[in-house]
Amino acid sequence: MKNIVWTRIDDRLVHGQVMTLWVQQTSATEVVIVDDAVAKDAFIQIIMKSSMPARISLKVFGLADAVDYLNGEDDGKRVLILVKTPGTLVSLTDAGIPLESVNVGGIGAKAGRKTLYNNISTSEAENQDLRNLVDKGIKVFFQVVVSDAEEPVGKYV
């Protein structure tokens, strides 16, 4: 099993805050994006890889391949998982990937979503996915930036 050091929901995936703050805070050496659409988009992957610090590897997988990879042998890398939605994490945990905690850092407003906490907006289905993760005993919390205090999601969903 890979050494998962941080799991974050952030619909922007790779951006400056993730690369400068969260990678440093967690001492991650590899970022694993789990997203079926991004896994099929070679152009977006090139852009994301070009924004990564040289010392950090980036892997992009669809859900099934991510399960296989994360179940693979621990190769000494410290893995930070990035996903766009909580449903992806429900699928990973249903497939046997153990997660101790989930950082909810960025889910933007769009049709069908309502503000849940500060600038984080979710649909009712996403709220159910967050409840599902909490019900599995996973620590799920809001923390947009490293300097913010953790705020338990369970109080809101």
C-alpha cells in the first residue's frame, strides 16, 4: 500500500497553494490526481506537470487505475491525493483504499450547489458523500489554507 500522507478535495487540483503550501506542509514527494476526465486529457496533464516542482512527481489516474496504483507496494514516496469531489473518495474507500483524514479545501459554486462553508459549495449528493466519509470514521475537515484552523465537516452536513 502506498504511503498516503494527505488527501485533499480541491476542484482546482494543481494550483499555487497546493504546490507551495500543502506539499511543503505534508512533506509530500508525489501528487496523485484521481479524476477520470483529467486522466483522459493529455494537454491538461502536460500543463499540470509543468507547474510541479522538479522534486515532486505527478501521477494522474482514472478511478480504477488509481485503486491499483494506491494498492501497490510502498516505494517510499509520500503521496498527496487530490480529487475534485467527495464522491471520488467514497469510491476509493469503497474499493479498500484506507484514508485517515480528508481535507476539504476548495469546491466552487456552480448550478446545483449551495454554500456549505465559507467559499465551499456543495450539492446534496456531495453532502451525502461527505457524510458517508464521516460515517466511515474518516476525519473530514475544512481547511482552505495551511494557516486556517481545521473545522469538522460533520457540523455542516
